[in-house]
Amino acid sequence: MAQEQVWEREYQNSKLVTKDDRPQNDTLDFFKYLKRQKGVTLSGQRVLDLGCGTGRNTNYLALEGATVTGIEISSTALLLAATRAKELNLIGAGIESNIDYIKGNIGALLEFENGEFDLIIDVTSSNSLSENEREIYIQEAHRVLKSGGNFFVKTLCKDGDHNAKNLIKLSPGPETDTYVMPEIGLTERVWSKEDFIAYYSHFFVIEKLEKKTNYSRFNGRSYKRNFWLAYMSKR
């Protein structure tokens, strides 16, 4: 599929993603929130990492004692993730592993049981789904998360983001509030606050929604971008 080809090219010759080994501070802050506000520690949690990339979050969670499944569409990214996991002694001969990497599309039906996971994370992964894929994504996330389970989403914010609005104007995508990233051909969706709440609140309780400005690197340059950080739980 087109999306898989784009991500393969990106991980083979990166213009957008980084290959950092540690989670972003925004993700670490969510883990701190779970511990401080809800008494939830990572150890023993069953976690699903949607769009796990090179495993920066998946491997970290496994090191913290969680049982983690990472789903990723790019074979190259999965190879990098597994290589790093071996270096960390998380997988390998004679090791009882608490980590599992699966090749797959997060906008397709998932082969997991209902309520199988305590925690799901989506760190800027669902941005590139089509509307049809996104409907499957959110229904499946709701299905495989246990009642009261936690869901962290970091996604692109349209509000106050001049780069996003410029991209929509100059390189519009095929669906509402989408654009096609120049040079790499990746279609991304950006969200207004109103649209984000309307979409996710059908399935999840939004406990905290914060707009955060970060700098994203593309083709060696830094661009100011806005993101939504959503702390949610299953209804």
C-alpha cells in the first residue's frame, strides 16, 4: 500500500523521523501522570504501542517491566526496533521476553482479544491514516483496551499552527484538514480542538487535553509545530 511504501522510504532514508532511543518528554510526562494521579506504575501493565516505529517507547516500557506489543507498518523500522531490543537484552536466545513486535497497519482490524490491554499509546502515528482507516483504528483501540484502561494520544494540532495551515493551502490532501508532506508524499491530518473532542469523546473520557508547541525536524531543518496531548480512559 502507498502508506507502507512512504514509511519504508522514510525509515531507510529519514527526512522526518528520528532514531532516538528514549521516549519524548511528552510521553514520559504521561507516564508520570499515571503514577502520580492514578497510582498506575508501568511494571506489570499490558501495553499496546500503535505505530511503534524504531521502538523508542516500546523498548522503554519493556525495560520498566511492562508487557508490550508494538505494531508498525515498516519492516525497516521493526528491524531497527528489534536490533535495539537485542542490545538491551529484551529479546534473544534464552531470554523470556516481555516484548513483541508485529508488522501491521494500525488502521486495520487487530488480532487481539477484547480488553486485552491496560494501556494504549499513539504517539503521532494515527496522523497519516485515511478517514476509513481512522474509523477502524478508534473502534479497535476501544475494543482491545480494558474498561477503565488508559489511552495516550499525541497528534498534530491545527489551532494556531501556521505551518499546518500553510501546508493545507499549498499542498492539500484528499480529505478534510489533511495535507501531503512535500518530498516524502506522506498525507497527514491535523485537528482543531473542537474536532478532536468530538471524535475521541464518543469512545473515551478525555481527562486532560493540552496544546503543546514543539519543534519538528524535516530534511535537516526545524519547524515550529503544535500538538495535542490527550490523556484518556475507556468509558
